[in-house]
Amino acid sequence: MESRRGWFDDPYGRYPRRYFNGEKWTNQVQIATGEVVTETSTAVETDPPAEPTPDTPFEPLSVEQENPKEKSKRNAVAIAIGVVLTLSVIGAITEDEEASNESSPENAPTDEEVVSGDTLERAPTTSVPTTTTAARSYPSELFDMAASYLRYSSFSRDGLINQLEYEGFTTEEATAAVDAQEADWNAQAVGSAENYLGFTAFSRQWLIEQLESDGYTNSEATFGVDAQNADWNEQASQSARNLLSFGGFSRQGLIEQLEYEGYTNSEATFGADAQNADWNEQASRVAQSYLDFAEFTRQELVNQLLFDDFAQSEAEYGVNAVGL
């Protein structure tokens, strides 16, 4: 079970509290005045203290949350996905804050002890002098907020920095808090790709581009997408079905639309043919949609359907179906 991120009594005994990023103790510490500063030292810990166990009470400092922004997406579908994900993150963070307020600090590690397995061990200290620079002072709630976002949703490094900036923190503050998490951004990209595919169909290329628009690097986005082991033919079939539910297409027009959305020609062809569509019926739908907006002679409408890649027989069927 993964250890909790957050602020705990400093196991080295040098400061009241020290930030644990889920894997190791960081150099972000809270001094007696309540300020969060960066510890700088030439000391080398030969025997670092154990990490807090999952049973150690988590003691985040209080955080007031506002509705986080979501970056704009490629299209309306991506925007809708972002809204749903944002609402779920906000709700989860709110529940986490309520649970944290009920936690008792009495069982947290003391200044001289950290939890290791089922036993308490004395934290090693070092006699090498350490220095602290107050020039890098950060709001104490900042690190808890970054950890909360990562607990309940997937973010790129840049995306999480932008989110914290939206919350009112400076770029320097946000960057310090995000980097203190030492997150696996490849793993975050895997989570984001999985979330997107859970809502709608994507081609491999469009999903990579979507993750890049969320702030992931190309290598992170590619890693996250390929980790899904998705059946891109099936994704193309789903996309084709979605397109036909909104409007009429010729077979060739549907294939070209799927290629525009990043599918290969073979994937697009598979997706279009998997619909077993009545292309004559599609021609009549398209013909009617044209007549709803403008006047056409019979030949003009036939020519328009031919331009939309319907076959001659399909175009004539469509025009006859609308009474021209």
C-alpha cells in the first residue's frame, strides 16, 4: 500500500515538520514560525529514516478549495470530459479534507521516531551543520494541495503547475510543490489516457495530441497511449458510429473524416465498413439536410451529393427520396 504524502514531524529532529512525498523525505520543511522553507545542507544521511507507514495518521494543513479550472480541449467532447473529471477531483479533495480534519495527530511520528513496519525506530541525525534559507519560503498548504490533486486525478507536470497557479500561487511556488511530489509522469499519462478512452473513442494519434495539449511531453503522451493496448480498429468503429448518429455520410466521406481524426486508412476503412450502413439512406439524409438550408434544383442536388462522394446511384436515390 502506498504511503501517504503530506507533512509529518521531522524524523531528523531539526525542524517541527518535514514534507514526505510518498516515497521519501524532502528538503521542504516547516520552521517554528510556520513558514515553509527549503533546507540546504552538505550533510549526507548514511541511514535515512523510514517512511511513514499507511497507518500513520495523515496531517495535512487546512486547505480552502475553489473550483479548479480545466484547460480547453481540442473539441466539445474533450471539454465535457474535463468538466466531469474536474468535478470528481473537487469532490474527492473535499472528502479528503473532511477525513483529515477528523484524524488525530496523537499517533503521528514524534520528533525522534518514525514508523518502520510494526516498530518504532529512532531517526538518525547528523552532526554536520545544516543551513536554511528563508529566501525560498512557500505557503504551507501548497504541498498538501498538490498531493491532493495527484491522489484523485491524473496530471502532467505542466498541467499541475498551471492548476496551482490558477489557485493563486506563483509559478515558483507551484513548481516547488509539484517537483516535491516526484511523481511518475509516465504513470500520470497512463491514467489520463485511460480516463479519456473511458469517455469516448480516440485514434492513437489524436489521443497522443490530446495528452500533449494537457501538458505532457511527446514521450510521456506516447507512453501513456501505448500502455492502453487499445484496439484502434474498434476505436475507429466507435468513432464512425458516433459520426453517423449526428449526420449523414457517404462511405468515402466517412472514411476521410476518420482519417482526419487521426486514424490510418485501414483503421478508418474498417470502422466505416463495420457500420453496415445503408448508403442510399445516408444519401437521402444528406439531401434533406441541404434542402433544410437552401434551395436546389434536382441536378444541383445530385451534383452536391456526388461532390460528397456518394455514388451516382446513391445520389439519385437520395434526391428522389426528398421529392425532386
